[in-house]
Amino acid sequence: MLPTPGAALRQILTLGLAPASWERARFPGLPAVGNFESQLFEPDKWKPDYPNPAFISRLPDDDYWAAKQVMAFTDDDIRAIVETARFTDVRSTEYIAATLANRRNKIGQTFFSKVLPLDHFRVENDDLLFDDLAVQYGFHSPRNYEVQWGAFNNTQQKLDPIPTARSTHLPSETSQAAVGSYFSADIHVMGEPFKTVSVYLRKEVNSYRVVGIDRL
């Protein structure tokens, strides 16, 4: 990982006497593992050795998507992958599996905190349901959500709020609307209005289909 400008300046001003963070890392002393650890790993400060335009221009929702893929690996998945290396020392297998699991958790906790990590949207019994991945993975305690519904004109890209609809239950306007009508639900946690997920639904003949998701 390349040093940050601040870290480089610190080294210059202290004539290289100030220890870098990686110098405080504790490694296992296993030849097959090398200098690999998770305690000092900071996902949001990690940088590749060579600049990557896609990495540099990524947005919080890109980080969220990537973290979601990483979190999909269970402890058993990680162990199965590590075991394919067939280390002769079982301590190497144990250490690498545990370190990767810790890094996975740090990635999820870090990037799920930067957006409202709601996912798996669906409509059941006229309720908009979703999973809060931060709660699901134990990074956050259960929380309450506020919802603002609106009728969405997909042609004109115009939103007409439905002031009386404030819960996850679909407003009565949805049942009265024609097939093909669009609705939106802006969801945020109570007390945190700046992290919002907007979900767009299209009314089908006998159901509602999720057709779009925006994260702010």
C-alpha cells in the first residue's frame, strides 16, 4: 500500500524516525503466511500500488456493492478456499482463514456505515420489505425507518409526493392506479435523513416490481 501524503510528510519532518503504522503490525512468523494481518487493516484507507481510474473515481454506492460481495463469503466459504492451498502447517490455514474473515468484517462494517445498506427489496402483502445488511451482519442494532411515498411519472421524470403515506405499507393510491404506474419510496433511518435509499416500483397486473434503486 502506498503511503498517504500526510504519512509521507510526517516521515520527512521527523527524518524517518516516526514509526509507520505498518511497523507496529504483528505478524504470525509463519513462512507460508508472510506479512499478512488484519488488526491494522483500514479498508477506507487502502490504496493499490498502481493508480486505477475506476478505483479512484468510485462512489460510496460502489463501495457498498463491493462490500456486499465480500460479505457474501461465509466463514465456511473462506476456510474452504484457504484449504485449497494445502498448507503443510495447519497453523497457516487457521491464521489465514481467521485473518480473511476479520478483513471481510472490517470491509462490511466500514462501507455499510457510509450509506444506508438496505437491500433485497420486495413487496409482500402490500408491504415494502427489505433487509438492513448492517443489522443482519451484526454491525448495528435494529433501527426504525421513515418512508416518504410518491407517485412517479416515468415519462416526465416528475415526482408527486403522497404526504399521508409514511410507513412501509403501500399507500392506497397504488391500488387505485392503473397497471404500468410507477411509485417511489424514499427510506431513511429516524434521525439520519441524509442517508436515503429511493426505491422505485412498477405496478404489474397482480404484483409490484422493483425497477430501480438510488442511494444518497
